[in-house]
Amino acid sequence: QVQLVESGGGSVQAGGSLRLSCSASGYPSGCMGWFRQAPGKEREGVARIGSDGSPNYADSVKSRFTISKDNAQNTLYLQMNSLKPEDTAMYYCAAYTTSAPQLRITYFASCAYNSWGQGTQVTVSS
């Protein structure tokens, strides 16, 4: 199975920046991505990077967030700039593993995900 550990969350003022990291162990395949969930709202896809390195972003974060991956370190990143109060949420790293077909699959940007980290909180104040 895949284990994902996020870090880098915190509290910033609007307009500030944060960089999230996700360290992956095991054997993730296909895309890796970032999701977020605000209180009282459903979890939503934020950004993902394909196995070919191609990125895809939710409209709400385009031009502000950048997803990247260090394949040598098996680490996923999310650089978040120009943060807004509406970006406040728990952010989750996600990946797909073929070794656990029983896990529920979530789809975002033409990719499947069935493994999740524990999340890291991002709070943006106005």
C-alpha cells in the first residue's frame, strides 16, 4: 500500500504563501494530487500531476498554485501563492495504488485516487 505524509500547513494572512509537501512511501502509480476540505463542505480536488508530469488545476487556484513532484525523493509539493481566506481548509495528499483494489476510488482531473494522507491545515486570515 501507499503511505502519504503531508507537512507545511500553517496560518498566514491573505496574500501570503505556503508550500505543502507530501512524502510518499510504497508504490503509488499514475497521478498524485492535492485535495482540500473546508468545514461543512465536500472534499474537492485542487491540483494533480500526471505520471508524465502534466499538471492540472481547479479553476479556483489556477495561476496561484503550482504542483510539482520530486521523483527521486518521491515527494509531492504544492506551492500556494496569493492565498485567500477561501483557501482555508484541510489539505490532503492523494495517490493511487493498485495493491489495494478494495479501497474506494475518488476521481479528479481524469485521475483516480484511493490513498490519502492525514491532512495538513491551512488557515488564511483576512
